[in-house]
Amino acid sequence: MLQASRAQTLDLLGVYQSTLGHALTVPQSATLNPPLWELGHIAWFQDYWLSRNPERARGPRATLKQPRLASRLPQADALYDSARVAHASRWHLPLPDLAATLQYAQRVLDDSLALLQGPAMDSDDVLYFFRLVLFHEDMHREAWIYMAQALGMDVPDAVLHHRDSARPVVAASVPDLHLPTGLWQTGWQGAGFAFDNELGSHSLDLAACDIDSEPVTWQRYLHFVDANGYQDPQWWCPAGWQWLQTQGQVAPRYLRPGPATGAWRSRKGSQWQPLNPQAAAVHLSYFEAQAWCNWAGRALPSEAQWERAALWHPAFRWGEVWEWTASTFAPYPGFVAHPYRDYSAPWFDGRPVLKGASGATQDRMAHPRYRNFFEPQRNDISAGFRSCKK
């Protein structure tokens, strides 16, 4: 999996090179990273948590009291440690060139594969950091895909994951699925790898609800747009309305009216194409999802409602887009931060939870208990939503 993930990363790097040139220059932005820096960061993260980590066999119980071993690349920590390197400074660092960065990444991967040949590589603790760096690279590759969309770059369909076709089709006459009142056990259960914010299994008493069988489609969402929902503050929370005014948007980010009356076109990479009204609405902020729900007289599901429906109801379809929920990203009871301290705890700041997966999400990361989290104004990610009956 480590080798396959790296091959996919390099394939995507090739797309960036063919579009941006060897220098891989992108404009400075709060939602982008320089691709050359990000490639080095992926390698550094793997090196830091595997070859350089004397406590790697302890997994989530590692104390980090022992000093790190030396890096293969001098000054690597000063260049690529995202906790220490301010975001805006990443455009101005004296980074190794692409050839040197690729060589560094390959040598780190070779070191990791050699470590996997050691004895007793058969426990969740021993494999914990190997899985962590694998998922970390998967997540950064997904970020590259939505960064490519923001930059107007064309990404081949072959790099996306079309898992929607494997799910049952729900009849149009049954838009809502009923979930009865009952207890729900949320949080990671069992063996294997889990991020720290997923741990803390606990019971919740959930009221009955009726939830969309699939994410809200463009056909449903655009009724709100056509009703001048983007010009009417009554549907928006104060923060959402303020955000909308600063953006100057009168429609979703990657949509524009087509030449025919009533038609819309969507941008995929560099191409504008007719909008598929049956596709899930995507590249929407939390504020846009919330405003539509207010207009439609519906509500975003809680994280627990979404998770229960995904694991309990066979007709629940998910995996096409990340889905905003009404829940705030917060620790589960008994939360204990894992050694990678910057993964969860710094982001318990009020941002919403997203559930599900998108076409850019690696299959091994797509499971209903995974907790994604972004700031509510982000509309560059592949996010949509579904709704519940009030």
C-alpha cells in the first residue's frame, strides 16, 4: 500500500508538472500549498514517524521522550515540519529542487519498506505509524486533487474513485429514510487503526428522524439559487451572510449560467460543461448547506444521525461527496491525543464535522466512522450535504 500510494502521488505530480512546469509554482493562498513543499513534507512526515522514531513500535502509546534520530536531509525539520513552518513562509523557503526532493522521498520510502521486513510486524501497535504515514499521504493526495480543481487543472478520471455505482439505487419516490428512536453506539470499536478523535466509544440516545437517502442533488439545490437565495439574508446565519458578501458569490463556486435560459454549467478542471442535475451538489461551504436547509425547512443531520444511517440502513447512499453535518468537531469522552499531537486537538475550535468520502478519497479511508473537519467557509473541497426532515 505504501508503494501504491507513492505511485499514485507521483502520477498526480506528473499532472502538476505538465500544467505548471518544472518549477511547480502556484499562487500564495490560505487554501493551497506549494506542491514542491508538499512533496517534501510527505517524505519528511514518513521519515519523522518511522525511520527517525525510536519509539515507533509502541504505536499510540509512544511517549516521544527519546530524541529523534538524524534526518536523511539536513534541515528537514526546519523546512517541512508543518507545526513549525508558518503557512505563508512555505513559498519562500530554500527548498531542494524537484530532483533532490524526489530522491529524498524515494530513499525515505526505501527505509520504510526495509523496516517492514523486521520481525514481529503483526500487531496494531507495531503497524500504527506505518498506517499513519500511509493515510497521511492519501490525505495530501486528495488535497492535491481539490487544489488542482481550484487552479483550473485537468485531473484524469483514472485517479478518482467511483464507489457510488456499488451502492443500491433508491427509488425517487422514497427520498427519506426513517430511523426509529434508539440507542446508538458511536466511536471506533474493535481492532485495527483509528485516529485519536475516533476513539471513545459511547452510547447516544437518538430521537427518530427522516434523513435523505442520498446527498442533495443539483436539481434540488438550484431551486434555492433560482429563488434568489444568495441575495436573501433571511436564510443565512450572520457569519454565513458576512462570508457570502466578502466572496461576492451569487451561485456556487464552480457554477455559472449556460447559454440556454435556465441552464447551468459547471467547471471541471479547465473545462466548462453542462451540469448534471442528478449529481450531488458539490464544492459547497457549510454556510451554503445550512442556508439551503433553512430555505427548504429542513436541517443538517448530526454526526451521529449520519453515522447511524450509514451503518444501519441498507438504502443509505454515500461516498460521492464529503457531507457537512450539524455537529461541531469535538473530542469524544475520554479523549487522549495520540503522538501526532497536531492531528486533532488543535482543531477542536468549533468547526463542523464532515462525514463520508469523495471521489478523491482513497477507498481504504472511506468508512462511516471517519471524522473529517474543515472550516465552515471552505468551498474548495469536494463537499456537499444531505438533510433531515424537521
